[in-house]
Amino acid sequence: MNGGTLALMITGLVGFGAGAYLAATGSREVGIVLMGGGLIFQVLTLRRLRAIKKDGSDAG
């Protein structure tokens, strides 16, 4: 796993967490947008992990 994949993973988790917090405490629309963005980053992470697994290019 390379740094780009880890960055996507962390960005997705932080974005979703921040969105959930904002949606619960006040700015609902912004929170929902951040949660959606976080989920998109998580989907991109899963795509990259599947591609790495398929290629077998992970030096592990």
C-alpha cells in the first residue's frame, strides 16, 4: 500500500467524521456534503486496494 492510498483512506475517514459531527451539531447541509465526500474517498480507496490486490504489485 502506498502513500496515496493511505491519504485517500485518512481523508475519507476524517471527512465522514467531520460531516457527521457537523450534521449532528448544526450545519446539516454542510455535514451531509462532507459525509458524501468522505464516502467517495472511501470508495476510491477500495478501488485502489482491489487494483493492487489484482496486480500483485504490493511488495508487502
